[in-house]
Amino acid sequence: MTETTLTPLPEEAGTRSHPALWTSLLPPSAHGDDSICAVSAQGMRVRFADGSELLDGDSGLWNANLGHGNENIARAAYEALRDASYLSVFRYEHTYARRAAEALVALCGADHFARVLFSTSGGAANDLVMKTARHYHALRGQASRKIVVGLRGSYHGLTFGGFALTGENLGQQVYGVDQRLVRHVTPNDPGDIEKLMRAQGRQVAAVVVEPVLGSGAVPLTDEYVDTLLRLRDEYGFLLAADEVATGFGRTGDMFASQRWSGRPDLLVTSKGLTNGTCAAAAVVVSREVADVFRDEDATLTHGETQAGTPVTCAAILATIEEMRRLDAVALGRRAAEVLGTALDRLVEGHPLFDSADGRGLFRSLRIRTAGGGLLPQAEVLGQIAAIRAAGAIVHAGVHGVQIMPPLTATDAEIQELVEAVRTGVEHFAGGIR
């Protein structure tokens, strides 16, 4: 056997002038910056290569709902990697996946849900939702039901199916994303979706909604959800709740759709599913939908190499157990009260803050400029950088920022986070960069 040696990396590899990493969603001119290169994270603190330590008001990417570095989840992942480094749900099964699926059905409600399809990301899971819905209708003799409806301003990922469903203009036409079988309606406007259903309702396979829109942290109203449930009964489409961001306690319940007056047919979960430790997602399927596939013995054509692996499923099981052990949903409700009070005070008492929206620990702040107008969208990333310089990580929002601290955040950490936001906004408005 020929001995293989690794070629040493050139000295300049990884430097700002010659970065090997192509950073997501940033222009090449911003790559290689040590101030955005994290080296470790613990609790609500993230340390960076430039020596700075920042308070994480983003919970990673809204996924580390229990904070960074949970030892019980890490231990479960380690043991799975040691004992079953890779096993597949691609034409095979394994005990980790069986247990994780059973736990998710129980968590979502075994009186209504029955089966779990594993995926690797929220975007891929939304692709899977679209395929499942269309196949379901084809099995029932309604193969013409191909249209999938989303909401304007929604975010469902950047894979080709999820990207088509996303209701923001993020360059879909540049990439040749096919949106011919997708429609978008205005959120919280019952008349708009009723009009679409009157015109094309018998061609609709599914309506996919976020209980709180990810782009602007806008909650769906009870009236609007009730309209969706009524139209589902009338027109026969499937209703899918995209709980990639809202699941696992983010909005005050384990899943936001648990407050709806009716259940979704499909529920998508991802971000908090493993506390951000694995590339993991799941589509939880209602008994009614699953029974159609079972009765026809129909094979759903979908598979992902890394979906439902032992380490992923072990992390799912450990995350569910940690949510229970910590009573994390209750912790999150308390943290949300503290955050909500602090944000309300900012809006009421500071001219640079226009309004706060959202639910639970899924919040947004609209910001004003020194001149009184809403912060231009083109300046949002600059505003985020100013808040980062003040000591905290937040996320881009509509004319402002989004704030998503972990359920385990302390009162002091929330106050520190809000103070960093205030300082960063004041500095940015004053021309201090």
C-alpha cells in the first residue's frame, strides 16, 4: 500500500487576504475577518479569534435554545459516535432513529401525529413537505394538486424547493428557481387567501406557514389561523406548520402550533431539535396522512445520507430530555417576560426605537435613524456590526434587528443584551462605527 502524506497548508491559508472558507451570505470582501471567526462558545458567550467575547443574542442561529455547551447532549452524541458511528435510514432502520421518532411523536401529540421523516435542514425538510403533500394527493386520485402556497415575507430555506416557497425576494430568479407551482399570499389577510382558494383551491396540495414569520418576527393572528383551518376543511389541502424556528420552546410552548384551534397535517422542526449540535430536521406526519401511504404501501421517494443518523437521533433524544429536566419551556416564558418588558421600555422611552414585535423569545426591533425615518434595509448589516462592537450578537430584521436569546438566559444576561443593543443603535445613529 502506498503511504499517503498530507501536503502542509500554505502559510497564508485562512488569512484575510487568502481565505479558504467561502462564508455564507457575505460578499468575498468580508471574508477572513477574525472579528467574525468564532473559536468557542459556552452558555450565552461566544469567543472570537480577535480576542473578543460577545453575548449571543441569536442562540447560535436561533437553534441553541438551551445555550451552548450542554454537557448531557454532548455526552449522548459522543456515546452514539463511539457505539454506532454511522447507520442509515436509507432503506434501513436503526434503534436510535426508532426511539427518536417515537419521542417526537409523543412530544407533538400521539393522538394526532403518527410518523416521522428525518431530514438534515429546515430547507430540505420543506422540500420534503412539498413532495409528501403532492404524493399524498396523487395516492388519493388527485394528482392535479401540485400548487403549494406560502406567505409573503416568509422564510423556508435556500434549497430549491424551500427557496421557491420562501416569500422574500432573495434572488430566486438569478438562480433559476422554479416557482411556477408556488403561490404567495399576504400574511394575516384572510381575504387574500380566500380569493386564491376560490380561483385555484382544488389545485392546491398544501399551505405552508410559519406560526411566527422568520423574516420579521410577525405572529400569525388567531383569526388568520382559524381561516386557514376552515379553508383546509373546505378545499382539502394539507396544512403544514414550519416550526423550524418556533419549535422547542422558542415562543412559549414546545411548538407554537399547539396554541392553534386545530392541528397541522405536517409539522417541520429543525433548529432547536438537537440544540444546534447536528445538521438535523424532521417532518412529523399526522396519522391521517401516514395512513394513506400505509394503505397504498406507497414508497415516498426521498432520502438523505446524513438524515436520522445515530448521533443526530441521540442528540434529539438528549435535547428532549434536557428540555424536561430543566423545565426549559417555563424558563423561556420567564425570560420572555423580562425581555418583553425591556424592549417595551426601549420603544416607549427612546426615539431611535420604533416598535417591537414577535412572541416569546422570538422578537424583533424596528429602528429609526437620527432623522426619524425607519432604518434603511441596506444599513441593517452595518447596524448589526455596531451592536457587535457594543458586545452582542443579533440577527438582521426588517428595518432593524431580531433578538433570540436562549430559553436559559438569566435576567442579568437579558439586561446586558438589551443594553448592548441600545448602545450599538445610539453609536450607529451618531455616526460612530
